[in-house]
Amino acid sequence: KEILSDKALHVMGRIMTIPRGAAVKGIAMDRVKAALQAAGFAFAEESADKRKALLKEYLERLHRGEPLEQALIRDGAAPKEVQRLCSVHAALFTGNTKEEKPAVTEDTLPAGHPLTLLRLENEKLSELLDRIEAETAAENMAKLMPLLGRLFAIYAHYAKKEELLMPFLYDYGVTGPSQVMWGVDDEIKRELGTVMKSLKEDTENFMTYRGRLNTLIESIREMIVKEDRILFPLALRFFTENEWKMVYADCFEMGMAFVDEETLPRWETGERYRETLKLPENVLTSKVKMPAGEVSVRALSEILKLIDIDITYIDKDDNLRFFMNEGKIFSRPLSALGREVYSCHSPNIEPVVRQLLLDFKAKKRRSMEVYRSIKERPVSVRYMGIYDENDEYTGTVEFVQDCSEILNHFKRG
């Protein structure tokens, strides 16, 4: 019944399907189907042989690089189901990746191009996984745990993929592959955190978690294949040079993963673009007038850099207008500025963000706080609605803070 309101229909009605609605309400699809059948609806059933033939065809076409995720989701398939299909595809072909020529190679792109950098990250990630597998087989916990700690750099790699490549693909109407991959990324990150926590708390029973760790490693390897054979070729097909320059600049702003940034090749075209992003002197010396005084843009920027908190401002129309990323908890690319904030979130989280902003606008609530562990750090996330002197909604601000040092002070006290 909640979706019948005008606001909910305008926002959620665009993306809601029967399977999604059932999942949100916790209702089994069998019950939904039974109710529909009782109301006179019929379901078209395909034979088992036809289903097998279709599955085989889908897998073969996926392997040839066709972006079938988009079509499947558009035709009503739930992203979770497509996600499972793509996982089967990756599992079938992962074993051939060392013999097959990658879809994107350094030979086809200039040195330092964003895709060569992302592929280099994946190469180093693969080497790290090899070492983790070796120490897992040897049950050498002393060497294994530091290696698993290094694996958390996967957050930075996935963030660049999700926040730099996927939003541009959305602009071109290519949403299926991104939705599927983002969902798998979230599962991998959750499982990594769970496995690490379990191993630290129960080192005596390593064998209990060994199979789970091996499954996690396999999932990460499958994602490397999906990126190389699906996501990267799609980006090459659609992106303009200007969009690649924006991606390049943000790669270094967001931080590289698994590689030594100082040794990376640089893309000359991208480097020239980065220079154009620097604020001119006349802007830096201009004054910002505040209720209790004034400060130059340069001084204000330097003051904000001293605050180790991530701050993100969203205007009343849900567009991201400003951020500072001194806390380094969540990455924020410059290319996200001016975009709807929803493109910065995974498909699983997007409905939650939409509902939160609707609540702020309707004044059902004016703030929300979340406390969670991110990369094994205690993190505080606060969302606060902004209202003017007439109590009219003007936007939302998000504060993200690593609470580790604060908690350590209390422990020492």
C-alpha cells in the first residue's frame, strides 16, 4: 500500500517490479503467484529442454561480449537472477583466462590510460590472490592474515569501477551490467569483512573458514574476468576522450589499489586535463562572506582539510554539489559533481537513499545516524536535512567519520 502514494509512485514506481516488491515486503513469490492465479492470471511455462537451450545461448553470447544483462533486466529479470547467471558464465570461463588474450590490452591504448591502470590493478590483485591461496593451503596464519589485510584495497578498485565507469554507462542507457556487477561487488566486500572478523576471533578453527575463504577468492577471480570481458569493452565502446580524461583525473584523486602509484605510467592527455582542474589564483583569493566574518577560498579550503571527516552536500533537487574527502572513508570522484546522488549508490541501496531524502523533504524525520564497521574500522555516518529560516528544505549533508581514535582515547582513559 505504501507505493500507492503520489510521491512513492513517482520515485519507486519507475523501478519497482513484482519480484522486487515481494522481496521488500518479505513475501515469498510462491504466495504472490498463487494469489495471481486465484485472480485469473496464468503463467507461461517453458519446457526444461527449451530453458537449457536458452541458458546455453545466453552463456555463449555473454562470452562473446554481448551486454545481455541490460536486455534481461529490461525484460523483467531480477538483477539477482542475472547476477547468478553471470557468475555461472564467469566460473565456466575463468580457467581459460591465462590462455586467452584479454579483451583490453596495453597494446591498444596509450600508456597510462585509465583502463591500463585498472587492468594493472587486477594483475596485482591476481598475484595477491595467488599468495593468499598458497598460505591458505599451507595453513600459515602468520603470513595469511597480513595478506588478507592487504585485500581490503579491493574497496578502492571497486569504487573506481562503480563511481567512474558505471555512471557514464548509465548516461548511455547501459545499466544492466553495472547493476549486476555492483551487486556482486557488495557481496564480495561483505564476505571479506565477515571472513576476516571470523578468522581474527576464532584462529583456532581455521579449517572451519577455509572453504569459505576459497569461495571468496574464486568470486574475486570471476569478477576480474567480468571486468575484462564485459565492463571494460563496454566503456571503450561508448566513452568519449573527454570522459576518459575525467576518469583518469579521478583515478588518482580516489587512490590506486595494489600498485605503487609513483611507478605508474602517466597518460599525457589526462595529465594536461588535471592541470586545468586547479583553481586560478583570483578564485583562491576571493572572499566568502559569512554571518560572523569573511574568509578567503584558499583559507577556507585549508581549514576544511584539517577536519578528518568526509562531508557531502546534496542540493534540494538531489544533485551532489560539494564534497570534501579528508576522512578517506568513502571515495568521492569529481565527475560525480552535478549528478543525481543516486548514481553514487549501488542498486541495493538506491531505494533507501530515495526514501531518506523523501522523508527529509516531507519532514517525517530530519536526521539519521548509522554506526557500522567499514574495512574493520568503526565508522559513524550521519545524514542531516538542511532547512532555511522558513523551515523549507534546501538539501542534505552527510558526515562520515572514522571513530577509531576517539574510541582509543576512551579506552586509554
